[in-house]
Amino acid sequence: MKRVFYLIIFISLVLGSGYIPDLGKSGYVYAQEITLTFSEAVAIGLRDNRDIQLKGQDVEKAKLRIAEAQGAALPSLTYTGSWFYTAGLYSKDISQSASQVTLKQYIYRGGKVINNIKYNGYKLEVTQLLLDKAKLEIIFDFSQAYYTLLLSSFYVDLNKAILENSRQHLDYINARYKNGEASESDILQAQASLSSVEQAYEASCAQQEAAQALLNNLLSLDKDVVVVPSTEFKFTPKDIAFDQGFLKAMQTRPEIKQFESQLKADKSAIQVQRAGNRPDIYASWDYYGRSHSVTTTVNTRNWNDYNVFGLTVSWPVFDGWQTKAKVQQAIIDLKQTELGKVKLIQDIALEVKNAYLSLKNSVDQIKASQADILFYKNNLSTAEEKYAQGLISSLDRNDAQLKYAVSMFNQQQATYDYIIAKYNFDKATGGFNEI
């Protein structure tokens, strides 16, 4: 019985620690229940998750910035109209009106417009890659939440079986105590063990509810909706090499492509700032129309209109070295991006290595759990035979069944660790092979 209790404590530590609210024994009441495979959960999450939607809006804003930058290459047309009324100055009150239409087209701006368009185009690529990165991270979060919920349901069932077995042991010791075969300390010890098992059962229920709440949040579902995972744990070992994983990460990780686009954007930003010391040349056409009085004694209207065509050159000869400072800042931004890319490659190499080692270790754990299952399965078969022959009690048989159930859960735990390690390795290498 002590061994079973230690297994309960071990499983609780494996599933994670933290504050767990006291839910009591009333269970849960949900408004709606839906059954989802992992693929369905991912599809819903990528569609409805708020973080993904926010990143999608950033992409739309980046597209509009390109349109804004392109607008500087198009001509501008401006209309200005005015009306004035003069009273008390002349012998008769008079009114005047004027209209002006200006058409302006930049011919040369020192490369500022074209480089600004390029800059915003590269920033759009950066924003799209940030969205891809967010999708990778959210899919991994889905895998953790989904399979944790699935594992927690098995954990609740196991603790329920342990609780029932503990009660049977307490009843057995009470019966022995009445016959003088057990001491009061044996009863107290069994009661303490039962209390610990009850607490572990309540904690497992709380963990299940916490996993449910996390998955609902990731899927943007109502808090009262309960998701029932229908994808089972499965172990499909594959040959995985670190070198191949690292090369794949260098080719497919969104962060690598993001830095490449950011480098191009920084180079365009330097050219945009350098345009501050270059001339602006634009052509313009102005149309003027004005109505005014001919004399001060007779209020006679007259309308004059005329056109003005022009070519204007504006060259900032000296701006207090403001442009120079802006160019230097842009160059520093470029250097920071280059350093960030080097650091990212090192970080990715470490991330892939850790994910690879974790995946390899999880495979070894599954093999060990399979050996335990064979042992406890054989032990259960022996117990069933002895029970059929009347050599052991039903409680002894239940103990053997419980030990086999614990070994089965340990395999599920090992498979869970493998699945999470597999998704973590896929995330580290830049893409999920299976969803």
C-alpha cells in the first residue's frame, strides 16, 4: 500500500506543481460538451485564437503602409477656395471670391520614395513571418494543453481506482481490528493514507479543470464548454538526427527569414535617411480664379483666371547635421540586426539540441514503461489464477489490478512526454510533420 501511495505522489509531481483551487467533491457542471480530435482543435485555434487574429491585423496594417508609401509617387491635386466680404471700407459693401487648383508631381526626391516603398515591403515580410512564428508557437501550446487534458482524465480515473482500493484496505483493517488481528495504529495509518489519496484525487480533478480552462482559452471557447479529446496517445518512433534537424531549422524557421527581411528593410532605411541631403524636384501647375470689384464707387464684378506652370528645385544645403545623425542611427540598426541574426542562430542550435535530447530521452522512458507493463501484466495474470483457486483474496487481486493500472498510466505518461517532445522538436526545426 505504501508503494501505491508513493506512486501517487510521484505522478502528481510529474504532472506539475502550482496553486490548485479547492473544488470539493461536487464535480463540474458544463453547459456544452464537444468532442475534438487534435487536428480539429488546431484548426479551430488557428481560426479563432485572439493572438493569431492580432498578428493577422498587423499584416493588414503592414499592407496599408505599403499603399501609403506608394501614394508619395503619385501626383497630388489640391483645391483651395475662399470668399471675403468687405463692409464699411468703401462707399458700398463688396465681396470677393477666389479659387485655386494645384497639381503637383515629384520628379526626384533623392531615392526617398522608392526606398520607402521597399522598406515597407520588407516590413510586410517581417510581419507575415511573425504571424508564422506565432502559429508555430500556438500549435505547440495546443499540443501541450490538448494532451495534458487527455492525460489528466486518465489520471483522475487512476486516482479514483486508488481511492476505492484504499477504502477497501481500510475496511479490511477495521475488520481485522475487530477480530484483534490489527492494532489501532494500523487503523490510524490506513486512515492517514486514505486522506492522502482523497487529497490526491481532488488535486487530479482540479488539474483536469485547469487543463480544460487552458485549452478553452487557447481555442477562444466559452469557459463553460468542456472539450473531450478524441485523439489517443500513440507512439510512432522515427529516426531523428540532430544535424538534419538543425539544417531544416536554418531553412524553415520563420525567425531566420524574418532577420533576412529585416536586414533588407534596414538597408532601405539607410537610403531613406540619406535622401535628406539630396534635392527635391517637382513640377506643378496652378490655376487661379478671382472675382473682385473694378472700382470703389461702382460695385462691378470682374472674373480673372490664369495658369502657372513651374519646375521647382529644393536642396537642403545644411540642416545642422540632422541627416547625418539619422543615417548613423539607421546604420546602427543594421548592425544590431546582423548581431541579432548571429545570436539567433546560436540560440536555435541550442534549442534544437535540447529538443533532440528530450525526444531521445522520452523514447527510452517508453521502452522502460513497456517492460514494467509486461511485468505487472504477468503479475496480474498470476493473481487472477490464484484468486480463481482461492489462494488469495479479492483485495489481493484488486491490488494486482491497481499495480497494472499504474504501470499503464506510467506508459501513458511516457507517451505524453514523447508527444510533447516531438512537437517541441518540430517547433524547433521550423514545422510540424504531423497534426
